[in-house]
Amino acid sequence: MLEVTSHFNKSVKHLNESVKKRLKKKVEELLNGQHGGKSLKGPYREFKAVRIGKYRLIYSDKEPCKIVLHDIRHRKTAYI
Amino acid sequence: MSVSVVVHPSPTIPYTRITVFRELLDHLRSYVQSVLEDPKNIEAVVQELLKDQNTLKLFYRASKEVLNFSQSDWLEALKSFYALGERFKDAGIDVEDALDIIAEHDTWKLQQIRKNFDKYANMFFDFIVNYPEDANRYIIVDMSVFLLLIATIEARSLEKLRALGEELNRFAEELELYTLTFMIGMDESWEKELDIIATARTPEELRRVLEID
């Protein structure tokens, strides 16, 4: 089962269709237990991050057979 | 602090800044040589470096100089930094993601120190106090990335560049997890928006929650 948070819902609205399709593929892989991400650090250890091109999907999988999507972020550089 | 800032000062950069960066590079020379001899031994080299008070003081001074960078200084530094990728291409190793991750980390950190210093310092202090092992590892990872990039400039063989590139990719992957951790730690909306607003059990429902047309 998949759940999404309100934070994720906001982030996904900014994605184009091509990224959304890659996101769907990645989510399907995660639901099948494939190509999982790595845990974040410190207070956010329960969250994992996995790359989708230059995007990072942040999710949690604390409960068996359930994935919660929390965020999707694009890498940013350049401006200080 | 982006390594390229240290190794490729622009002709327009003030003299004192160049002096500090050069002095730092001189102090780093023996560490860089050790990294070049055995890139896989980088963590042990960093552990030694972290005991070297004189070099750490120079790091502090160089970091202060970076804080005064203008936007054009920073873009110039990033340009030199990304040029390092060409050296790795010649060695047949792709470090494009690693360079992006490092640039993102350095740019974001500089932004926070300059624009949100109190909040960033509080977040980082809490991280150190409550998760000392993770904080220690972060210093090792960040410093390893720095030394690997400096070593890249000095590497003279493709074999050595490949070895450095492999280590760089490994550490960048870890650095990215810290960057995301700190970004979330600074994002006030994160904790407020953890409520579940939709579920999906079928492929059709998955399309709906991902808002795919």
C-alpha cells in the first residue's frame, strides 16, 4: 500500500509528466521491494532517499508492505 | 567550502584571500600526497588532518574568506570546480552526479550561513549534541570530499584518477544524505505536513495520487 503526505502532495504538483512517470516507476519498484534508498541521518533516520535522475524521493517504509512518500526534491546549485 | 575556490583563485580575488588559500594548500600538501598514494586510505588521512590544529585554523580562515564571496566569485568557483569533471571523463569515470551533489551541499550551506545563520547554527548544534556519531561521520565525509578534489588536481595518471573518482562517488553519495537531512531540518513545513492525505492500492490509484494524466 502507498500513502502520501501533504508535503509530498505539494512537491509533486511542480513536476512535469516525464518526471512523474519516472517517479511512478520508482514507486512501483519500491513497492516490490526493489532498489531501495538509503537512510537519512540524525533525527531523520526513519526516512530514506532514493535518486530519480536529479530528483531525490524521500520516503519511509517502517511498516511491512507500506510505503509513505514524504517529499521529492530537485538538486539545486549555483545561487548563493 | 568548494575545493575549487581554494585551488583556482580568480585573478580578481583579493590578495589576502589568495594568500590564505595558498597557505592552506601548502599545509595540505603532505595529506594530499598520502591520498594520492592510496585513495582508499582517505579516512585515515582525514583523521590525521583533524588533529592538525594549524591546518584547521587555516581552514577556518579560508572558510571566512569564502563567506565574503560575491555571486560572481561563486559562479567562477563553480565553473572551475565543474572543470574537474573533464579530468575524470578522460579517465573513463563519471563523477557528474558527485560534483552536483558536492556543489549543492556547498552552495546550500553557504546560503544558510549567510542568510539564516541563527537557525542553521541551532539546527547544527542540536545535530552534534544529539547525534554525535553522525556528526563526526559528517566531518569525515565532508573533509574526505575536499581532499579527494584537491588530490584530483595533482593526479598524474588515469589509473590514479579512476581510483580518486571511485572514492569521490562513494563519499558524495553519503554527503547527499547529510545535505537532505540538514535541508529537512531547516524546512519548517516538513514537520507540519507529515499528515497522510491520500492512499493507493491499485495502479490506477497510484496514477491518481501521483497526479499523472
